[in-house]
Amino acid sequence: MNVDITYRTDVRLSDRDDVRQLVESTGFFSEAEVGIAVELVEENLSKGLQSGYLFLFGELTGRIIGYTCFGPVPATMSSYDIYWLAVHIDFRRLGIGKSLMVKTEEAIEKQGGQHIYIETSSRDQYRTTRMFHRACGYRKEAVLKDFYAPGDDKVIYVKAIRP
């Protein structure tokens, strides 16, 4: 990767609009899904760590070009969800997603996480997303038929980061 990215975990008020713009740029998400991404930023802004939503932002010259949102799964000892991993359309295929994934996994491990879960759609549009998860060492754990809509299954991946 030839992109000099800086990373931060603090959430800023301006991140609401930046996350909206980034998620919209991907062309993958519905208006409702974009709204959820922004809501998680707002939840962190209002409640901090108590929100359960943690963030890692990748920036290039002060512009967010990718991010993850993750957090501990309530009522578990060491399980975490990665709720969002998105890279701006202008910066895809440069290794930024992989870098964000590695840094997110490191942050989760530092917090005592042992298992990470990621979910995605079975729609063909998400084929490259599923390939990405597998390439990052995640294995398909479950498929929930017709979860999002008829013919649109929820595919759940898991990765153990500590035995």
C-alpha cells in the first residue's frame, strides 16, 4: 500500500457527516443502513465507551477514507462484533480495508477479545465482501435464511484471535 494513512479512535462531531458520505460512496448500503451507521457515531458521541460502539478511523490528510465500528457483544466474556468496515470508493483496492481489519483485530485483542463476528448479506453484490472476510482469516459460521429479505440470507463469519 502506497497510501500514508493515519489512524485515530476518538470520535468527533464532524464524523457524523464524514461517515455518512463515506458509507454512501460505497454504493452498497440503503438509506436506512446509512442512517444506522450515522446513529452509531451519534451513540458514541452521546455515551462514549458506555455506548458499546468503538471506532477506528483511517485518514489521509485529515479526510476519513475508511473506518470500522466494533464492540463487545453484550453478556459475553470475550466476543466482539465488527458492525461496520467501509472504505471510500475512491480508495478501494489499496489495502486500506485489510489494514483497518488488522488494526481493529489488534484493538479487540488488547481489550481481551477472543472471538470476532462479522455478518454480511448473501446477495451477489456482497460476493467480494465475503471473499474479503475469508481472505482475512474468517470462516463462515452460520447462514440465516431469508434474514434481510426473501432470498437475502445473513452470513455470519467468525475468527478466533486467541485460543
